[in-house]
Amino acid sequence: DAGITQSPRHKVTETGTPVTLRCHQTENHRYMYWYRQDPGHGLRLIHYSYGVKDTDKGEVSDGYSVSRSKTEDFLLTLESATSSQTSVYFCAISEPTLAGGHNEQFFGPGTRLTVL
Amino acid sequence: KNQVEQSPQSLIILEGKNCTLQCNYTVSPFSNLRWYKQDTGRGPVSLTIMTFSENTKSNGRYTATLDADTKQSSLHITASQLSDSASYICVVSARGSSNTGKLIFGQGTTLQVKP
């Protein structure tokens, strides 16, 4: 999984509780992404980061916040988890090329989150 | 709206047989198209990436084709093996998103190879 780890790998929590997922990379890639994957949907972008302390929203960002205080770590926080946030969450990394554009995205192993 | 659609949704074949997965996209302006393989319980792994000027690319028993005029791509798997059982995801990048790396994902085709 290209030097990307996610923790925890599995989590069960209750509605209304805060949850933080961590993505850690050892590749020194500048860009990091958080996706969710649900049956019947392709991977959907939640938030992404283009550098330390630089983040932006994706297409399904409501109810999620992120932080990146170090190049290697990207945190995804659910301030008050809801059942609709039950999903598999993937972190990905990429590095922009000199010619513009991006090299491929490398994905972590995923975190399965269940909100009861 | 930028979209990527894949067919079939699922497919079952016998070991040793060939198969072809389809991807249609409406992403514009087009930058590149990728095929990813996702094993159960794992993250997606890139198989091929093709730009506008490339119409075929191979990776072992996997061959991807791209027709930028009709906005279609296919992934052909030759002499299938049990380890090919996975979800195959077509992913398109729009040229305007080149500075963010944002991708548009299809829903995937689930392939099951039976002995």
C-alpha cells in the first residue's frame, strides 16, 4: 500500500460521538485525500490537502473536517457521527509532476467505520 | 455533469476465459483515464493510465483501450486467474483538475473468476 497506513482499521461508534481517523504516509507526497466508498457509489472525495495546513473541500464534505499539521499526517474528523457516515474511508496520496498534472494516486488500506 | 459509467455491474467467468469490461465517460476537458483493481478489503491499485494520445496500454494480462472520440474505454483480461477476482474501477481526470489531482470514479465492475 505504497507506504500509507490508516488507523484504526475498524471502528464501531455511536451516533453523536466524535471520531477521528488518521492517515500516515512515508512517501513525502504533497497531496493527500480522504474518500468514502459506499455500495452503489464510486469513491467520493471528502476533503483533500495540498500542503501542510492547506486543505479544501471535496464533493461530500458536510459533517467532516480535516487537519494537516505535518506532511506525513492527514486527519479526518467526524465532529458528531451519524448513521449516514457509516462507510469505508480511504486515504490517498499523490505528487504533482513538473509538467503539471499528477502522478497516480496511491491508496491506503481503508478504515471501516460503523455508526450505530 | 462529469460522470463515469461502467458496465457490467458484475460478471462471473470461468478460470482461463477472457473478459472485457466497459467504461463510458462524459468528463470534459479530458486529461487521462485510469483503471484500478480493488481486492476485497483493500485499497484500489492502479493498473494502467492513458492520456488523450494513447489508445492502448498493457500491463501483463490486462490491456486497456481508449477511444477519446467516443469517450469509451475497455479493460480486457486475458486467460483469467482466480486472483483476478476483484472490483475494477474506471477513473477519469479532467484537465481543469490537474492542479488538484481530483478524480472522477466509476462505480466499478465486480469480477468473480470461478474454478
